[in-house]
Amino acid sequence: MDRRQTIQKEIMDLFRNHGKRSFRPKEIVKKLGYSDNTDYRLARAVLEELSQKGEIAAVKGNRFTFRPPAGRMEGRLSVHPSGYGFVAVEGFEQDFFVRSRRMNTAIDGDLVQIGLAARRPQDKRQQAEVLSVLQRKRTSAVGTFKHAGSYAFIIPDDKRLTHDIYVDLDSIEGVNDGDKVKVSIEGFEHRGAAPIGKILSIIGDPNDPSIQTLALAMSLGVEADFKEEVFQEAEAVSAQISRKEISRRLDVRNRTVFTIDPVDAKDFDDALHIHPLSKDRFEVGVHIADVSHYVVPQSELDASALERGTSVYLVDRVIPMLPEALSNDICSLKPDVDRLAFSCIFELDRSGTVHGFKVAETVIRSTHRLAYEDAQAIIEGGQGEHPLAESLGILQEMAVKLRAKRFKDGSIDFDLQEVRVVLDEKGHPIEIVPRLRQDSNRLIEEFMLLANRNVAAAFGSGDQPFAFRIHEPPDADRIMNLSRYVAAFGLELPHDEGSVNPTDINALLRAVVDRPEAAVVEHAALRAMSKARYDVSNHGHYGLSATHYTHFTSPIRRYPDLIVHRLIKDQMASRKAPESEDLADMLQHCSEREIVATQAERESIKLKKVEFIQDHIGEEYSGVVAGVSKFGVYIELDVLLVEGMVHVRDMSDDYYEYDESSFSLVGSGSGKRYRPGDKVRVLVAGASIENREIDFSFVR
């Protein structure tokens, strides 16, 4: 066996012994003890050869990983609107590329089995072919109904569904051409054919603004209506609280309990009270609706709540996780009625330092329902005679110190501007305004964070299964890319080969706060972060610099919080908790549903922004460059607070190319440069409701 063959065997043994782990070439050379340049060059050549043969796979970050025998793997398919797709396989950092002709009958979201093709030198990614569909992710779709005489079909709203869906003519009674409908996906006549299905429900006329947002949410997988059996179960829940139930709980109805929520809120998850214990010590109660008392495992209500995972807050409505009989009434901590709660009772000093903590099942009676605006006026001293003035003053003092300590300890201070779309009575947008974050918002935020952290530390540190909200450190490659990006603005982000301290992220955000590119740098930093998710394993929360964190404070609108309440009650009663595997599956599902809900919320706002800007086509506005790519320049308008794009194809004054080193678009003839943070003047050129896109052109 010559040296090349020896190195090849040692490399393959290394991969086989480490399963799905990936390695950089330098790591492989170091692990195998190759010290001279000849062995290093041979190892690099062997890696490329093995990759081209398909025996190992090249993945993201100049890494290689083992490819299982026969090249058959399972993964989740994501389809691009252009027709091609990518399959994410656990343990592989880079997804596998699938051409449209190699999709078989798979559609976006399916769990598929793939076979890997031999990698060619010119391939940027490992290519694969879908061999079979193991599990359909989507069983239905939303789209526009079209009747073409002898046949009918649906044009899906979700562009990731790249084929029309042909429908059974027996299912089209009462449907008008152009209606938005929900349709089943029941199969394919043969490989490569369009899917077939039946119309399940008529959503309505797409020209109705309320139908537009509803269809959008449903197309993303949000279920709007509850099943009849879920409604019936909710209506059967009694609002009466028995004396026996009260007697076994901590009764805090003698405390002055109050809620602070948005002015239009109806689902009051949380409430507070503060009671002096001494001159410098206070009892602070964080009271959370005891949803787990009413929604029990194996019930129709519970199955429905788990399936939804979360409430969805669209621009014009809330699609609740629980029927309104529970979410807006029986569970909601409304004023002047007795309510069951699950409470964190703290002993705090004025600095917010915790001197005592317990969790208890309680009965409360809220005495005041405040909107954030009401609470803000009291905090600012505009209502000095208000009965909550002193309580809010002390809580505000604590919140300020809790917040300062949190940032000092490394919690990242992202404070991105959010907007609120104001609608008229018919659902049409009439104004887009900044969403204010004031002291009253931050006060509630700090005490919810305090409760979540202490609950996680108290109940998530033992051997019993627990549900954590985790946020892992950012990927090294993303941090190195962020470092290069901010360097283009003369900024520095210290890091150790992609490992960065949260305090350095905060220092970056502070350094840019008064500069024109502040928003784009903050957005770039946020994009570099990992996605927070739910897990049975505790990996800490990077963004909050917390060793333990969970979601405890919103069980009316988040299923993981309901899970946490049940797990805590199991521990308190020494009951057996669910199996970790079952819990892990539920939490993964909830993480997926959170992504869907967030997308629906953002897209509904984007929809109304596009509708709003249609009345301003042909008008000129000032804006800032929010981003640049080879396709064009992304602009955010200063006054109207909408985002759009100047396509490079419409920049006719020069031939523009993307300069990766400066993250800018540069004219090859004039040298004119567009880069993030630049102030520009644009004309609103067009807006597409269907694509939720706004086009601008530069004013010369």
C-alpha cells in the first residue's frame, strides 16, 4: 500500500468513526498527525478525490463529512419558486441541491429520501435526486380557482408550490372563477405530473382586504377555524371556581393586582402586584394565567392547541391558539373577576436583586386593566393621584436596574424599529407609524424575563425533563461574514475564529447608534444570530446571556408555556413527567409553528404596506439604502416606512456590478457607488399585491 492509499484509508476511518461530524482539511491533518507538506498536499488531493467519487460530502465552511453507504439519506425538502430545491439532512452543514427534473413527486416541505450524485469539480454544492417521499408535509394548499371548461385547477398562492393543482369537478359547486379556496393535495397521477386534489373550503373574494390576509395566512399553513368538537369542549368549560379549588391555592386576592397590555388586547396572559415587606424589600408577584387547569392532556382542546402551537397576530386580526371562550374570557386575567393563576412570587430589593423566590398555584383578582399608554402616563408622573402611581414608580425603578444589569452581563441590546399599520373600518391601510417601545413596555418585559429565567433555573436544573427556550451562539462563518461587512463601514467586531462575546456585539451596536448605517448594521448583526428555539436540552440563551431560560409567561398564546406549566406542576406533585423523546417532538413542532406564525405576521404587514403604497405610485421620497445585492438596491423610505427595490435592470445610467469587498453596487463607467446607509431619492415605480413587492427607481 503506497502513501496515498494509506492516507485515503486513514481519512475514511476517521470519517467512519465520527459519524456525521464534519472537519476542515487542517483539522483532519492535525488529527491524523501529518506534519510534512507532502502529506498535507496528498491529504488535500485525497479529500477532493473522495468528494468527487461521492464517498464523502463537501459541506459549508470548507468542511467534509462522511457520506453513508449507497448515498441514501433522509431530509426535509425546501423548494425555490424557480423550481429547484435543497434538502437539509441532519448532521450536514450544507444542504443538498436538487434540480427540478429530479424532484420525483416531492413538493416543498416533504420528508424525502435522496440519492447523491457524484460531485463534479464545477459543482458548488453536492447534487442529489429525490428517490421517494417518506412523509408529506402539506396535505392542503390555498390558491386562486380557475375554471377552464372541461377541467379546473388552483394556482397556489405559495410560490414554493411550483405546479398548479388540478381539482375534481365534483368539488367545485358554488366556487366562482378567481375565488380564493383551500384545496386538498391527494396525490400525483405519475412522476413529474401536477398534483390533484379537491376543494375543501371557499375562502372568498380576493378583492376583499380581510380575505387577502386570511388567504395569505392559510397559504403559509395557519389554520383559521376550530373544529366543532374543539368549540364544544371550550364552551363546556365552567368559569366558576369552586371553594375547594380556592382552598388549595395561595389566595392573593388581597393584593392590588393589575395588567398592562396593548390597548386592543383581550387575552391577558400576565399580571403584576407589588407589596412592601419592609423599607427596602418588596413582594412582587408575576401572575400568569393558569391555562393548564382548563386545558388538559388528551383533550380536543389540547390536541388543537398543540397543532397550532401559537396564536398568530396578523395585521388585521388575531388567530388564537385557543377558542375565544378560553383565550379572551375564562383564562384571561380580566379585571374585577376571580381568576386562577400560576404565579412567581419574588422578594426583591429596589435594585431588583432576588432575595426569595417561589412558584405557586394562586387565585387572583385584577383591580386595574391598563393599556401601555395609561401605564406610561402614570410612570411619567402625569397621573400622580392614580392608585397605582407608587407601585408603578417602584417597579419602574427596579426594571431600569434589572435592564442595566442584564446588558452589563452580556444580554444583547437589539432595538430594531417596528411599525404598525393603521387600517380603516374596511381593512384598508391609511397610515404606517412606528411602534413605540416605552418604559411601560420595558417594565413588563423585564419582569417577564425575570420570571422566565428564575423558573428555568429552579425547575430545569435537575434530572426531570424540562422545556427550555434556547439560543445557541452564532455560526462562526456568519460572524466572520458580519465582521467583514461592518469593516466596510470602518467598524470592528473582535472575534476568535468566528467565536464572539455578546458584549462585543453590544459594543458594535453602540458604536454605530448615531451613524446613518445604524439600522443596516443592526439588521446584519441580527441576521448573523442563530434562531431561538425550544429544546429538552439546555444550551443556554446567548442573546440574553442566560445559562437557563424558558417560556413561562404566555400560555394563552404559546403552547410551550403550557408545557412548562405542566412540567412544573408534575415536579411539584412528584408526578412522572412525559418521556423526553415525546417532549422533544412536541417542542420541535412548536419551534416550527413559531416560524410559520412569524412569517404570516410579517407577510401580512408587507401585504398592507404594498396596498398602502399603491396610492403613492409616481411620487418621490427620500430613503436610505438598506441593502445591496447583484440584483439591485434595497431602499427603506424615511417617511412612509416601507421597503422596496431598485432593480439593477432599471439602472440605465450605467452598467452596475456588485462589489463583494465593499458590499456595494458600482457603476463600471462612472464609478458611482451605492452602499448600505446611503441617503437616496427615489420614485415609487410600481407595487405588486400578488408578489408583495414594491419597485422604486432612482431620481436623477
